[in-house]
Amino acid sequence: MLLAIGMLRQDKAIDFLISLVAQGKDIDAKDAIAALAIYREDRKLWQRVDRASEQRANQLGL
């Protein structure tokens, strides 16, 4: 049961970091990407980071 609770916390933390990539201040987005870099080998998670980055670029008109 503790493992499941830990996974939920981890999922929420990852979701939070990805939200910073998409909508946070520039410095926070950069820091979030750096924090998420440990998951670079997780293709599915990194696709989420890429989508969040694209969403950010679209919002900024880049």
C-alpha cells in the first residue's frame, strides 16, 4: 500500500513539473525541465514534456 501512495505522490510531482514547463515562469520552466531530465529515458514521460514545451511555445507565439 505504501508503494501505491508513493507512486501517487510521484505522479502528482511529475504533473506539477510538467505544468510548470507549459505555464510557469521562464526560470521555473527551465528548472522543471532540468528536474525532469532524470526521466529522459522514459519515452512516454518525455513526450509529455515535449508536448508541454510545444504548448508553451504556442502560447508565447514562438
